[in-house]
Amino acid sequence: MKPLRVLEMIDKPFLGGGQKVVLSLAKGLDRERFAVSVCSRDEGPLAEAVRELGLPFLPAPFSKRPSRRLVEDLRRLLIENDVGLLHTHGGVAGLYGRWAARRAGTPAVVHTLHGIHYLHYRNPLLRRFYIGLERRCSRYTDAVICVSEADRNRAVKLRLSEEGRLKLIRNGVEPPPEASPERERALSELRARVKLDPPVVGTVARLHRQKGVAYLLKAAERLVKSRPGVKVVVVGGGPLERKFRRALERGGLGRTVVLLGERADAADLMELFDVFVLPSLWEGLPLVLAEAAARGKPVVAADIDGVREVIRNGETGLLVPPKDPEALAAAVDRLLGDPALAGGLAARAQAEIPPRFTLDRMAAGHAALYLKLTR
């Protein structure tokens, strides 16, 4: 039997959470049963990673602006590549991809909500518009995947799709490299290159309002008073990067806060952190918390939906109210000052969290759904 031709589609080519899921599926799905290709906008880290896997990368001119031409381009792409199942990720790919799939007659269509981001738009009219748009798109979708129980419950309440089409498949992460003398030398060289002497408090996050990095920078102002030698490291790029750099220059925090930008070695940099912080305002299911736990890092995170499905407060990490830099700084300071507490939280998280969020489990869930829809 020929393998099912699956196209994983996402609009942006950087390596954020949704893109990591796309890569994980491309890597984890059985190649004897699934012929996977990936579609995204132009070139970028995602395209390079897909090609390193030896898989086809199909560029498309995604844009947030309304575009009938994009729909036609995607329709042709689906037909020419004989796609048997289209899986879209995120709002832009979900809109144009599903529209194109309907016109192309694609046999099966799946969409993943990597967080229901439009619910957090400040404009209530926009929120209502996108809720209505998702309801309409879901009519042409065979399954809508939610990555957290909270999002699935919210999707049911908002009637984003028929309840029977809403599926829960949690994200999974790759295990970190095994410890070895070579690995230790590589990390030591990395620490020297980026000049990060402990204590290091860090996050890996896109510089977007959602991730709450502004509150981490405010927490740094408080933290440096109690821990003068502390380094606060942010790995990631995004629309707020220039604004944050200007703020750091004005506030005199240039020696305390280090913005490293988007980095291919983000996972290795995480190994250098003494405390991992995620101050997000909202999340679907944050992969980065499972990655930090797998590396034995004590975690401080915002007490929000999605995060609570990964971290248990006081047992596998510390949760603080969102938008509260004072509480964030106090929790980080507490872990830096109490190695026994930090080590205990990290050890429990490392033992409990990674087994719940494995790539094998995520890939198996998707494989079963794909095969069910295409039988």
C-alpha cells in the first residue's frame, strides 16, 4: 500500500512552538505509512531543518493580507503534490490552507489550534470576527486538534467546531542529548562564548506580547538589587525586540539583561540556566516547559491555563500570578537562595514531566487520527 501523502502547513518559517511540532511530526511519523512534506513561507530555519531530514519543503507566499491568489497557489500545490491529508497549524495557514483544500478536493483536512490566540486580542470586534471565522472554517475540517485540555474545553464552550471533531493531542518534545565529557566541553565553550557566568536566569520565548517578557525585564530591575551578579537571559526574536533593547539602554540594565535574539542553539543555551522562567500571559501547551524539565532546570512560570497542565505549583515548579514582576522576582530569588528547594523541584519535574510529553506519544496520536480520517 502506498504511504499517505501528508502536507504539514504553517505560515512562518522561524522555529517557534508550532514549527517545532511540525518538525517533530515530520521526523516522528512512520515513513512507510506517511510521505510527509512541509509548507511554509519562503526560506528560514524551518526550511533548513526540513531539508536536513531529507523531506520536501514547499514554499508558499503566506501573508495576513486577504489574498485570493494565495488560495489559488495553495490549491495548485495540493493538487500537484497529490496531497491526501492536509494538516494546517495556526491561524493564517488554517484559513488559507483549509480554503484551498476545499477548492482542491483534498480528501482529509486537520487543523491544530496552538493556543486560541485571538481570544486575547484587545479589540472585542476582532475577537468575535475570528471566532466566527473559525466556526466557518471548521465546517470544512475533519478534525480540530487542541494541545491542552483547557483549550479543548474553551473550544467546546465557544462552539468553534462540532464537539466530536475536537481532539486533544498534547505536544511532545525530544529528549536532551545524553551527558558525556564531550557534551560538557561543548557547553563550557558555549558559556565562554556568550559570557554567561552563574547565576543565570533565562527564558526561551518569542518577543511578542503573549510571552510576557516585558514583566521579566521589570522583574530583573528588582532581582539585581538582591542578586547583584545575576544575568537575565532572553533567547528569541520577534516584533518587540527593538523596543526591549531601547528600554534596556534607557534603564541601565544592559549588563544584567542579555537579549540573544533568535538562536539555532536555544536548547543548548537552556542548559546554562540556573532557573528557567516563563512569564506568559496565555499559552496553549508550552513545549519549552517540558524541555526545561527534561534538562533538570527549576521552573518559575505564570499561573495560567496550559502551564498548569505541565507544572504543579510547589511540586514541580513555582507558579506566580501573570503580569506580576514583583512576585516573579521573589520566586526566582527564592530558588537562587535555596538550592535544596530548587534541586527538589527540578528533580521531581525531570522525573514526571518528560514521560508525559514524548514525541512518540504525540506522533502516535497524530498517526492514529490521520489513518482514521483517511480510511
